[in-house]
Amino acid sequence: MALTILGLSGALSHDPSAALYIDGKLIAAVEEERFVRDKHAKNRMPYESAKFCLEQAGIKPEDVDVVAIPFAPISIFEKARWHYAKRYWYAPDRSLDAIFMGNRRFHRYKKRIQWCLQQLGFDLKKVKLEPVEHHLAHASSAYHCSGFKEKTAILGIDGKGEYATTFFGYGENGKIHKIKEFYDPDSLGGLYGAITEYLGFDMLDGEFKVMGMAPYGDASKHDFSRLAKFENGELTINTEYANVIGFRRYKEKGKGYYFSPKLIEWLGPKREGDVADDPYIHYAASIQALFEKLALEMMDYYLGDIIKETGRIAFAGGCALNVKLNQKIIARDEVKELFVQPAASDAGTAVGAAAYVSVKNGVPVEKMEHVYLGPSYSNEDVIAACARHPSQPQWQKIDNVPEHIAQLMVEGNPVAWFQGRMEFGPRALGGRSIIGCPSVPGVADRINAQIKFRERWRPFCPSMLDTVAPQMLKVDHPSPFMTFTFEVKDGWAERVPEVVHEDGTSRAQVLERRHNPRWYDLMLELEKLTGNGVSLNTSLNRRGEPMVCSPTDALNMFYGSDLEYLIMEDVLVVKEGVKSVG
């Protein structure tokens, strides 16, 4: 009998997702937002994503042995709920609730998941529902997917799960051992999120923007050390300023924020609009510097010995997407390899919970080598979508797609690139991308102005051939998922200026051909034409929207932007009045 495990996340009312393991093989993993077209799919259950996973595997609900969920009840006899109650003394309603009703959120989530399963046709009497602690699911998504055979240090940093905010542990022989957890409100992710709100962005969405803004500022201009400290093995966030609840919150236009009026008194009004200027760029630099300092201190304190022993680290939780911190970690002499779960945020906990249950049942899971785990569409599907679309697209089927598209890119055109299975996680990796030739001056600005409508300081990233990485990047380290930034070698900022950030780094995807042959071949064609086997690559979506999933989504996005070329499988759609190919 095959062991079939469906992981379903969505406990924290954002980023619901589903993942399916059959006998240790990850068959599918996908985020609900892509189907429902609502970024982060707040307050939804992973209905469409679960349905897709079952369809992809060709199985029925009765074939699933276990449904794993990344959220679990936390005992009153453990420290977590008491820590929460004590630290939130100033909001007695919340604090007492944590002690007397501390698993209310778990029970509510379990009910919603059961309802979701019934809609999908599951018989609740026959399927086993297995809760996995949130941070254990994060830890599993990193360690079990890393493929590391030796003892591995495991780090988990995010906003919060049930109560925990930070996880330190190690993996050995497939088993995860917990060393230490920190609990809410003492959360480095929560602090970064609160400052993200102060800098005018949405928490859980704008943290990337703060990180992109940081290199433009000077961290030494403002000392942020009063916001948090790590001493004697404990992290303490200053809840006079951040990670605040109840009446301590700063409120504006009826909305409460995770920082207090005291932060405004200290730093001035919260940032508005799209301009990144003084003092806010310096604040971004200061919070990034504090975040890196504390994260590295905590890592050394709890995991230093294990890292020295084996050099292997697995990292997950939303903060694992902080590529600047990751760059600092891999720069250390004792670190041989860092594996970051590509869907490090809560979406990845569906994979983690399912992997955890699989391993617990004696079935190890395969190494995660790629994230092409979502839906794919045939040429026939694409043509049917064109036929149905109100804009009546003019399309043609073309041969030798990489050659034709590379030619368009070298002529300075951004192209919408829709190929194969959709990526799992926040990064476009050549399945649903907007691509451009990085040696053409101004192509990034053109994508920003016409298509993405993003803040101008946010960097664009390069995807590159595995043969190019050793020539272009200063550090030799696997980077299949764009989870690290690297300093680029001399001369490359001039060769591919559109994909090197303000601080001389690039967040690179280094591709092996076996994982996505067509994407690889396109970069080979670019190399023939320009000498650089590198493509600019950003996600196929407009600002505030989730990444495109289906051909219809791609057409909607295409006609809602100034893009002129869209290639879906072998089908090229060109806007009216624009020169065609060949």
C-alpha cells in the first residue's frame, strides 16, 4: 500500500496551501491564492489547492491515508501560554484567554479544515487528521526537504505559529530534536513586520520591500538597539514600541498597527506613498542591520556547536526569505551549505507537516530539487483560453521557442513567459515569469513602469546557467531557488547592469538543465547572442496580485499591462500593431 499524505495549511488565516506526498515523493504543492486570485488568500481554506493536488495525482479522497495540518494544541503545562500571558499583562483579556482558552484558534482551524475536507468529498470517519506543531512543520519543511544526510542545524524564524516565534533544533537520522523555542511577543519576524508597517507596507507582504530599500540607507545613522535584545540566551522585544496588541497600538483611520504611538514619537510619522527617502531608507537599513545581528547571535548561541561539527543548516519560516541574512550565513567559514525552504513562509508548512508525518510513518521524503509543483497547461488549453478571451488575442504557434524569444529579448522587449508547471513559493523561477535581456539598458525600468508598477528601488533578479554562476558570483554555493544574494565578480555589473542591485549583489537562480530544459535553453540562446547566459526574471503578475496560474490569468494580466509579447508553451500572443516574430 502506498502511503499518501495530504498537507493543508491556512491556520494563521493567510497563505493557505496544499501539498501531497505519495511514498515520500512530492507530487504537487500549490498556494490557494493562485487559484482564487487573491494575494495571500486571507481567511480562506486550501480548497482549490487540495483539489488540484488530488487531480494531479489522479487519486480520490478515499485514497488519502493522513491529512497533516501545521498547527497543534499547546498544553497548559508548557511554558508557551504562560509566557504569552505574562508578557501581554497590559492586555488582560488576551492574557487570560491564553491561559484558559489557549487552544481556541486550533479548534477553530480544525473545524474549518474538516468542513473543507467534507466539501472535497472526504469521509471524516475514515481519514486520519494529524496536527503537527507549526514550528515543527517549518523545521521539517527545511530539514526533510534538504537532502542532508549528516547531522543538520535547524533554524526557524517567523512571526508566530501557535505561540512559538523562533525554533532552534537539529536533525539527525531523519528525526528532529528541539533545542529551544522563543514565544510571542518575543519575535524577530514580528518586529521586522511591525517596522515594515511603520515604513508604509503591509505586514507579511512588504518585508521584501524593506529589505530592498535597506541598501540605499545608512544603518549607522539610527541606533535601533532599544527595540530588541538577545542576552543570556533569551530574545526580548521591547513591547513599548513593537509587537503590541490592544490599546498599546498606534491607530490611524480605524486601523490598528503592530507598533505603538511611542514609536511615532521617537521616529516621526509613518511613511506614506511610494517614495523611498530620508529618513525612511536609513530606518530600513537600521532594522535590517539589527535583524541580521540578532539572528546571527541567536544562531551562534544555540546552534554554533552543531554548525562547527557538520557545516549544514536548514532554515525556514518567513524570515528565511531574508536573502541578506542568508548571504551573511553562507559567508561564514564553518558553514558548508545552507538549505532554505523555497516556500519558507507559511505556505511551506503544508509540505513540512506532510513530510513530518511521512517520516514518522517510516517513509523518508525525497530532496526538494525544484518547485515546479503546480498546474501545467497544453497548447490546446492555451488556444482554448485565447478563443474564449474577450480581447480576442491574435496568436501563432511557433517552433523553436527559445531561439525566437531570445531574439525578441535582445531587441529590448520584456516578454511574459508561461511554461510548464507553476512554481510553488513566492519566486518566479522560469515557469510564470516576466523576462528581459539584462544587458539592455533600461529594461528593468520599462518592466517597472509598464507592467509591474513596483517601487523603483526594488531589485530585479537574474536567472543564470549553472555554467555561468562560477564566472559571475563570488561565492560557490547551490542557489536553485533565489534564496540567497551573492556579490558579483568584477565586470559583471557592467555586463548585466539590470540585475545587479545598488549594493553590488544579485539574488540569483542558478539553473541545472534537467529541472527546466526550455528555460535553460532560452538562456543558452541569450548566451549565443550576447555572451551572457543570464536572463532578468521577475514574477508574472501585476502589483498586488498573486502570480499567474492559468492561461486565462496570463491573458488578463497581459491585456491589463503594456506588455507586448506573451509566450505560453508554443503559442505566441502579440498585441495589435506590434511586429510579430519570424
